[in-house]
Amino acid sequence: MLNFKPVELEDKEIIEKYFRKKNHFICEFCFTNLFIWAKHYNTQYAVDDGFIFVKSDDEDENTEAYFAPEGEGDFKSSVEKLIDYANGTGKKWRFLSVYEEMKQKLEAVFPDRFEFHEERDNGDYIYLAERLANLSGKKLHKKKNHVNRFYKDFEGRWSYEELNDDNIKEFFGYQLDWCEHDDEFLGELCAASVALKNYKALGVSGGILRVDGSIVAVTLGSKSFDDTMIVHIEKADHNINGAYQVINQQFVLHSCEGVKYVDREEDMGIEGLRKAKESYYPEFITLNYSAVLK
């Protein structure tokens, strides 16, 4: 029987032992992402016989979501163990964040047992850090124009600060202001609160963009692997032309030294967010699937 427990900060080392073996470019396999959203999604994990098992609430309250087991040993037995557990809950369930290699593995061990669905809304947008820093190339010319216009319009009036103990409360206050205008950000507010409270232990990097001393944009990220920075949170004042582009660039310039890739997570099927992420021309978008038993 699998014994699931809530994801806590002290579980960082044990969870990363399994998740950091290979970079699948899926933000859910980053401990920071898992931890800061754990209360919102009721995320829990179990370790058994060389494998880690992760479950959380799905969009439907009567459905649970699971990661396929990660580890070394008898993969077939571990999946069967998870299927028995999931079926025993009395709820509908499915696998989420199934990357291509895992899909092939499941198909090989359980031929014609699972039905897979591509989850385009949950595909991570992966960019080259160097391109985000320099905004080089014809495709990013418009982004560079926005950035240069911001620097010109606010010359001598703007500043960028890395997250620290002195500005952390202001950061959270800016995030809080967003929730007062849109309840959809309440979950993100909780995640931001957890990330800021534990930013040193998690190894979280962040940045604040100011104009005339007032915050106009914030961002938070963490390394899933040494070569990949995941941007977990980014917010900017829509009324300040170039604020989003500048916080994006400044974060990469200050916090992504030695990093090859920047993972800006998924677009969740939100049209405006998808257009914004596509407009930066990602190096690739991670292909992942959900899976249910036939």
C-alpha cells in the first residue's frame, strides 16, 4: 500500500533525487514548483521500492492526477501498484505530465492499455537564455524596440533590484494588489507567499522593476537543473509600455548566468498568454500527454 504524505520543504532532497536525474523540460518536475503549489493542489508523494509517486487534485474535484512513477527497478510493478491504489480511492484518475519518453515506456510495458491525449495547453515554453538577454535576431526586433523605448522614456527613473530580505514585503504587496483585481490569481498569491517565505531554502531568484521608486513589475524563478531556469511568476503593469519585456530581460541578465535555457512554463490555454509566449519564439514547446486506462 502506498503511503502518501504532503510535500514539505524538508522533502526537497528526497524528491530531487528522483526528479533531477534527467531534464524533461516540464515545470511540474521542479521541486520548487511542486512545493509552492502543494497546498493549492493538495500535492502529496510517496516513495516505495525505488520509485517516487506523486498525486494531486485535478481540475474536476472528483478526479485525481498522478505522475507516472519515476525511479529505477521494476517499472511495470510500480505502475500496477499505482493503478491499484488509484482504483481503490473510488475517484476517477489520470496520469498527467507524461513526457514522450514516459509515453513510449508505458506503451511498451502496457500495450494498448492506456489512451493518451496531447496536452498542448500544458506544454512548457523553452527559450535560449542568450536570446532573451540580447533579444537578437529579426524575430525579436519588436521586443527589443519595446525595451529600448522603456529605457529611453524612463532614463534615470527606472531601477532593477534582485530579491532580498529588504524588498521581499514590497514584492508580496505588489502580488497582493493583483488579487484585489482578479480572483483567478488567488492560487498564485498562495504560491508566491510560500516561495517568498522560503526563497533562500528553495534557492529562488527574483527581481523587482521600479519606475520613480514604485514597483511596476516582479518575477520569481528557480533552477530545475544547472542549465535551466524556470520562471514561476511574472507580473507587470500593463499601463507601462515595455515593463513586461524589461523585467523578462533583466531577470535573465541578473539571474541566469551560465544558464542555457529558460522555461517560462505553460500558457494553460489562455489565448493572450499563448500569444505573449509565442511572440518570444521559443526554441521548442515541450510535448506532454495525459493518459487514462481504456
